[in-house]
Amino acid sequence: MTVRVRDLLEAAGALLHLRLVAGDTGLDRPIALPRLQQPGLALAGYLPQLHPDRVQVLGNSEISYLATLDPERARAAVAAVAATGACFVVTNGTEPPPVMVEAADAAGIALLGSGLRTADFFRAASAWLEERLAPETNVHGDLVEILGLGVLILGKSGIGKSEAALDLVSRGHRLVADDVVQVRRISPAVLRGRAAPLLQHHMEIRGLGVIDVEALFGTLATVDERQIDLVVELVEWPGGADRLGLVEGTHHLLDVELALVRVPVRPGRSMAMLIETAARNHLLRRRGRHSALDFAERLDVEIGDRRRRRAGKP
């Protein structure tokens, strides 16, 4: 996944105090990585330090170094970096030197200026690019916020995911997405989900059609985006299910491992109540309390005591 330099300039221009100085033919170059780079060593001739398709940020040190070079060497140094870089950004409100403007136009690489300090630009631009370049996928399911947890409800088509989500909303919880959940990995261990733009705040319920949850239940009944903490999979009633809950499942999504609870569906069962209970139980486990393990340990102790009494041992 990539974004164009043009996107950085137009969508984040105000945030990053950006302006185009030269090289408008390079605005369609791709930015493939969120990590920014300062090409000080590359300008000095050590090109292995360069990584392709990154934003090259020049602060006071890099601009001062270019000023020490004669024009031909400066142009050659800038051209070497331009061959692999996505764009140049000169920070601190510094006016780029003429030799850099000429080299950027000649190489067809955008030269941008920013009024932010170098450190501030790094923080803001990295965060913006992390957001735009995060790995993303679409998941067929529902995402609901329950007691501060993002719960992703999965299951085969027609099993009752939307109905369970609607019931949860009626119990005071909040809808994030119905039917299609757009999931992004914003860090190695964190996923966030949101609705597709056209489906935001809406649900499709069999027999009712499309409903506007925000209009029916109020603005507090929906939230635009939420971190995914727990996956609940609705499954057909199985035989020989784990009745104690000692088996902890996991669900892998975008290389992130999420806690998984499988809830059997059967007529007469309140799926919303069970999903809410699964969320409450997950919160307890986060705090170190595992009800099933505690019960199993007490059961083992009781069985051991009975066996000793039967054997006549104290």
C-alpha cells in the first residue's frame, strides 16, 4: 500500500505546514513506508544508507552541509538522493537553497517546505503516514463496543450476527460496524475497526431492511472506530463442547493474535446476553481472574479431599 506525495501535500498540508517549492512533476511519486529519513550521510556520499520510497527530511544540519559544497557537488549530492527518495522536505521554515531547487526540478522530485521544527515534523508526519499506510482488510461481521471493549462478532451468513449486535445496542452498548468491518493494523499488536463509509451507523436486519442506528437510538449508540480486543464467533450448536471454558481460543487477523470465544447458537438463547458476558469475562481475565481455572482448581481440591477421606487418610 502506498500514498502519493500529492496526498501528503493536499491532505496533510495544513497539519504539517507544507508548501510546494519545486518539482511539481514528482507529486505522483509513491511513499511506501511511514518511516522518514534524514539523508545526511547520503548527501556526503554514503548511499547505502538510503532506503527507497521514503520522505527525505532536511533540517538545519543538512542544509548547512549543502552550503559548504560547491554548486556542482551540491547538485550531484541532491540528485543521488533524488534517485530513490519519494520527496524532499526542508523543515524549520528554511528556504531551500537554489541549487536544491534546480536539482529537484531536474530530477522530477517534489521539494516541499515545512514551517515545523524537524522533530515536530517527524512526529506529525510519521503518525499521519502510519495511519494511511497501515495494513488493511475487510471482514464480514459486526463490531460492537461493549464496556469499553471492541468485540468483533463473526459467524457464517444468516447465523444472527446483526440481530445480536442490534440487541446489544438496545442494551446500551455501541455499534461500530455492521456486515463489513474495515480492519487496520496500526501497530504490531493493535487492530482497529470501522464501518465502510456508505454503511456508517447503519445496519441491515432481515425483515426490516436497512435501519439508521444513530437516528433510532441516538448519537451515543454509535462510534466511528474502535480497537478490536475480543472476537466472538457464533457457531452452530456442537456436541461435546468445552463446558468449563478452559480452552482459550485465538483468532489470527493481519498477523495479530486476538482472544476468541465461540458461542453456540440455539433457539431460546439470548446471544446478546452471552456476548456481553463473554466481554465481562474477558475483562476479568485481563485483571488476572480466570473463573474457569479457579473453579477447576477448587474442583480438583474437592476431589482430592474426597479420595483421601475414602482411603482413611487425614
